[in-house]
Amino acid sequence: MNVLKGFDKSLLGERIMGHRKRNAPHQGSLSFRRVRAKTQKGKIRSWPDWDGTPKLLGFTGFKAGMTHITVIENRKNSPMFNQERIIPVTVIECPPLKVIGLRGYEYTPTGLKIAAEALIKDLPQELGKRMILPKKYKAASRLKTLKDNLGIIYELRAIVMTNPKQANLPRKKPDILEIKVGCKTIQEGFEFTSDLLGKTVTIDAVFDIGEFVDTIGVTKGKGIQGPVRRFGVKILPRKTRGVRRKPGALGPWRPARTMYTVAHQGQHGYHQRTEYNKLIVKIGNKEENITPVGGFKHFGVVNNDYVVMKGSVQGPAKRLITLRSPIRGKKPTAAPEIVQVSLSSKL
């Protein structure tokens, strides 16, 4: 029997639509979502708005390691203003990205849907390790179809591929990802991206020194760990029920079940995380040496353009890190003057 028969469903609105969803395991706090990431490539779930000149709103790099630099503090509210200060930094090697396609999304009531896309005619052979290369692809007609549908397109994204082989990583399979094209109008964004098809983009064409970026990546995996290390619960006294590294109680009597917020053992690490507003201190090219004596631990020598970011970045060495324009809208600032970069051995 239909209980809602005779009622105006439009009056209930979203409550009816929300009732149809039966399974939503990942709705909740990230403090309790401790599942392994599906891939080592961090997925960008949202992009910031942009109303300036057309540009790509993201880039990728491979984490090399950490070092420290000596700078002159330029923050006026700092007690060390105009004095030398040593800060930790992270070096991310950023080989050029190759633009292999363009994709347009249209806005629908259920979210963004692909309206049209176009790839370049001669795809690199390295992509054969990641996807099945089309034998007969009409790139010109696909690009024309995309241009004809600009009236319904809500967002443009460039399809780019990484080049881990150029970074001397022990793998050859490239990563494919989408990067939003920031633009005032879709027409400007299409003209900007169509000129980039088949070309490579460097890090200095996307970000500048003094900008804040968001880093998206997968953290270092630590396997299955207990609740003490995983959640930081207090170790019980010695005279207890035979076990000390466990939670003191599994929950109240009501509700009569073990809640998901109770600390238990499980997967620790290898989670996708986003760190907001990381300051770019330096953008260097391959002619400028940033590699310490003996190379970065577990990475080696930096042979391409690189980014030096203030503080730490998630993930181990060689992990793919995606840099995104700040979604929380922190404005660029003047980067501190670098006096010295430590090239001492990290081994």
C-alpha cells in the first residue's frame, strides 16, 4: 500500500528524494572514515571559482623529500620580523604535464555530466599502459562538436598526463587526470585550452612564488594499528582486565550496540587527505640545484622543475601530489627572502 498516495510529493521535496538513498557509508566526519584509498592518485572533488585571465587551476608533482631553508621573516606581526629564521620545507618535483584533451561538462539537476570531449590525434604511446588507444579517432570533428556545444557547457577541464619516467621514478605508467580551466567565459577558456592541445605545460605557467595552494594526496600507509596509535586513547592502568591498550568502554547501554565512533583497531594511514593553504616559497628549474648531498632519501636526484613549499606535505617520497588553487580563497602574499638552502646530507 502506498502511504503517500493522494499527497502532493512536491510539498515533501528533498525528503522524498533523500529517502530513496539506501546506502551512504561515507557520509560523516573524516575523523572516523578510516578506509584505504582506492588509488595513490588523489581525487579532486571540488574546484575553486576563478574570474581572472584563463589558466589551469592545478598541477601535479612527485614528492622528493624535506629540507630546511634560512629566510628573512617578512610578517610584520611576527616577533622575528626582519630577522633570519630557519623553516622546514618540502620539495616537490614537477615534470611538465602534457595536455592530451579537453572535456566540457553541463549542469544538470543531478550534478555535472559530460557534454562533449575531444582528444588530440596522435596520442603518446605511453598512454597504452593506461588505456586502449583508439585506432581511428576524428580529433577535428570531436573538437568542432565541443565548440558547437559551448552554449550548454558549464565547466571546462583539460585532460593531462604525467610523465613519471622523466622524473626517474621506477614506473613508466602515466597518470591521467582532469584540471579545471579557470576563465571568465567558456569561450575564453575554450580558446585558451585549444591552443594548449598537444603541448606541455610547466609549473611556472600555473603558479607563482608567494601563492597559496592546496595539496591533495594519499598519506603514508601504516597498516593495521590498535586504538592507542590510531585514535590516541589513554592506556589503561596496570590493574585492569588483562588488556591495557584498549578503550575503557565500548559505549553506553542505550543504544544497545557498538557505535562506529568507538575506537577499534583497523587501517591506519593510506587515506586521501587535503591540506589547505600551503605557501609556495620557491619555484626552481632544473638548472638550479636543490638536491642535497647523496640525494633525497628514497627518491634520489631532482632533474626537473620543482616547487619548494613551506611545511610538510602528506605522503611518502615518490607519492603523486596534486596542487590546486586555494578553494578557501587565501590571497597571494610576498614570499620571504631566501638566504640559504640547506644541501646537507639527509641520509
